[in-house]
Amino acid sequence: VVYFMAGWCLSCVPEARALARLYAEYHDRGLEVLAVDAQFDESPADVDRFRRQVGTNPPPDYRWAIDRKLQVVTTLGVRSLDTTIVIDPQGRIVYRDEVPTPYEILRQAVEAALQ
């Protein structure tokens, strides 16, 4: 799962929390999550603050990155924060949305990708 967020994006927090739950449940089955900060001028401290806002204990331990040159954003055609892309083990995009997504919908997309 590739999830696009920004350190200041409050609407991104619930989905980051749902992804933390999914990561804990499905990591042993091969799920990887990458949260990409699409605000190129943010710092690692901004990302860490966001991780702590997610409110899980400990904070989500999936991978985090800042897309400083917006290369990932451009390559994947991301137009808004809260964009989620689920890629199956063969590298195919099997789910994509550009809105805050609840846990259950994300779980269904992850289940389908891991089949």
C-alpha cells in the first residue's frame, strides 16, 4: 500500500491509523505500507509529529518517506492527499482512491491483493 499524506493533514490521520491496524494484521502475510509525505518541504520532524498524531501505541511502524522532488507523486499521478494505492505482489495496481478511506474498505482491498 502506498499512502499519500502531509504532516499538517488532519483528514489523513484516521486512514494512517487504519493502515497501522492493517499492517499489524497482515504484515506476516506480506503487506508492506509506505506513507509518502507529498509536502516536499516538510522535515522528518513533521513526519514524526504526524506519526504521533495517529495515536497508536507505539506509532505506526510501517515505512515513511518525504517525496522531496515529487517524483513518486508525479509517477503515480497523485492529485490529492489521502490518495491510497494498493499494489499486488505482481506489481499491478488493484485499488486506488483519492479520499479518506475507512478500515473496512482498505481491508477488503488488501485481502484481494494478497489472494
